[in-house]
Amino acid sequence: MLAGPTAGQDAAEHERTAVIAIVDYRAGNLTSVKKALDRIGAESFVTSDPEAIASAEKIVLPGVGHFAATKVLETSGMRSALQNAIQREVPFLGICVGMQWLFESSEESPETPGLGIFPGQCEHFPGEVKSPHVGWNDLLLEGSSRLLAGVPQNSFVYFTHTYRAPVVSSSVARCEYGGAFSAAVERGQVFGVQFHPEKSGEVGQAILRNFHELPC
Amino acid sequence: MLTRRIIVCLDVDAGRVVKGVQFAKLRDAGDPAELAAAHASAGADEIVLLDIAATYEKRATLLETVRRTARELTIPFTVGGGIRTVEDAAAVFDAGADKVAVNSAAIADPALITEIAGRFGSQAVVVAIDARRTANASGSGLHFAVKKTGGRDATGRDAVNWAREAQEAGAGEILLTSMDRDGTKDGFDTELTAAIAAVVRIPVIASGGAGSMQHFVDVFGHGHADAALAASIFHFGLIRMADLKQHLRANGIPVRWPC
């Protein structure tokens, strides 16, 4: 169990923390992410407005479903707003497909380009393991991470995905399932997690709290 | 290592948790939101809420129950019972569910699986299959028939074929209940779970018959289940989650512990 302030205390102590924009690109269900941020006392709003993204102080890009869904980011003008925000070092957290989108591409939809902040292509799991990878698996932490600060080695988090991102020099946590893949990446103010912190119990809450408490 | 999941099921009618023996006599086991939170902090890996009445009049009650329960949970939360359309599913997601379980409506029209998966992702669609052992015309081999409307009615479908078809339609997981074992505490039907697990790549959640810790070892062992679901043994404290997880670990089955 992780020690941490209650949501109420958190809200009181961090009244000056940034408001988080949750990017809605019509891919699945954003309620869980919104609720999880509410629970830790983080102020957030759901948006698909490129202007709102351009002026956001912190950004979460959730993601469930198909890599091709990120095409909406392109057609709606959100992609360049997100790209600019990342260049301006606005803290950014990609979750699941939202993290995969930070890589160059995915086998799931090869014609849809990712942002290419991290190198390589997301791939399908090998045939010898069941796919999708669904359930609680443990994090193999490597190096220091601001996002995963205070998270114990081998903590369990909840995954549900069919494609996976390669391990790269910016990987701060690996996961093993039919070989190693990136469970979390981090470079500067850009963070990505393959698992769902909003569904990962106290460990997940601690990770979201770390993101919430990052200085802008 | 990917762990085997222990899922606690809340059978809900008109906002209260109930659990019957063989779907008949119902006993009241409390408030769903409170119970779900208690099971989550005890170490449950996931919560499933099944609306067993699911009449039109009670749907508003269900959404409020889902909302209150979701507020308490930081682990995956599935809601099933009476989901007949994408709109029904959307309302349940909006109330805070992470996945929906579809059963009778998907049997009537498998395209429902595809539609929900298309909008919310396959990971959000659990196809619930109620299966019963049956002899086929020639009387040879082991067969499992799919039942619907709470296990009462025949569907003419074979469980193995239906699981395969559901996967093709876009199901993310199969929630497989043995109608022969449900409520008996005689153990999971491991032949049923093994038969389904052998033909699908998506996770299989075994349900029906949990009565002892050894039953879970069996269903994860020769049953090849990815997850196991039970209700009353947890609600009435017959098995403590911590004891179960330690027992599984001692038997070489990876589980999320401590959590």
C-alpha cells in the first residue's frame, strides 16, 4: 500500500496546480480518467478544441481502442496543437494508445503516423502468448522517473492492449509478456504509460498524483 | 508476470446486492457501492456488477448504482444485465463502467458486439456466456449448450462455437458461467473453461461453482482460465481474498499480491 494524502488534503494543498486538459478524440470512454483525476483533487476538463489544447497547462491524452483512432487528432487540428504544446514543454501524459502515439507508428495502422518523439514502431504481441494482454502485470522500473517517483519495484498495474511499444532509451519501466515492452516512457515533460493508471488501484493514483504535482 | 485475476461479482436487483442459489432463492448481501469498495481494498482485482432484474423500470436505478459504485473504485469495473443497444452501453460507460457485459442481446444480434467494440474498443466488451452440459444427438463427446435470459432459455447455440464467433465479432473477454455449477459450490466446470480457452485468444473468465480455494487452483490449472469470478463466497466471508491469493501463490499461480 502506498501512503499518500487523501483527495481532500490534496486539493487543499495544491490549489495552485495546473488544470489538466483531457483530450477527447472520440476513442472510447474518458469517464474513468476524469473520475480518477477528480478523486486525487486534480482539476480537469474534457476537450476536443485545438485552442483549448493550445492554452492548456497540462495535457492527458487517454486512449482505448485502435491506433487509427488517432487520425482524428490530425483531421481536427488537435495534432499540431498537441505538438506545439509538447515543444513548449507543457507536461503531457499519454495513456495506452495515447502513449503509443508518441512513437513513430504502429503495425495496427501503419499508414497513421505517430508523433515520433520516441523511436520505433508499436508491434503486435508474438503468437506464443494470448492477445490482448489483459490484467495486472508488474512494472520493472529502470532509472529514475519523476512520473513513477515513490512507486515500488514490481508494483502491479492494469493493462489492456493488443499492440506494444518497444523498449527505448527513454523507457523508465518495462513489462514482460512474450518479451519486454515499454510500460512507461519519460523524456523532459513528455510522459507515457501503456497501462491504465486510472484503473490501477493505489499505485495508479500515486502516478496520477505525481503528474498532477509536476511543476509547469 | 501477468497475473491471474480474481473477480468479485455483485448481483444487483433494484440497487441491492443479492445472490441466489442456482438463480432462485435470493439473499440480500448489502449495498453495491459499499461492498465493491470493501472487496477492492481487500485485494479483488476487478469488480463485475450484474443487474439480474434489468427491467426497463429499474434501469434508472441501475445507472445510479453504477455511478455510486464507480466513484468508489480504482480498479476495473464491468457492468452487465439488460444491455441491448449501443445506447444502453454508452449510458453505462457514462456512469463510470470500464467494460460492459452483453449476453442475450448479443446472441440475438452479434453485431451488437461489433458496434460497442467499434465505439468503445474491444477491451470494453465482455461477452457473457451461460453454458450447460448437454448430450448431442449421437450422445458422443462433451457438449455445452448456450442458455439465455438468465440461464432459462435455450438458444440452439454451442458454447465453443459461440465463443469463437463472439471473439471474431470483437469481444475483448469471455465471461463463462457454468449453469450446472452456478450456486453449487462444487467447483468450477474446468472442462468447460478448458474447452473455451483452447479456441479463443481473448481472456476467459470462469464463473459458477466456486466453493473452496482449491477450486481456484483447479480452474487456473487444468481449466486454463485467465480469471475467476465468484460472488457469495466473498460476500459472506467464506473465503478471505488474502488467504486465497496466498494459497494460489503457494501453488505456483501468479497473482497480484500485495496490492
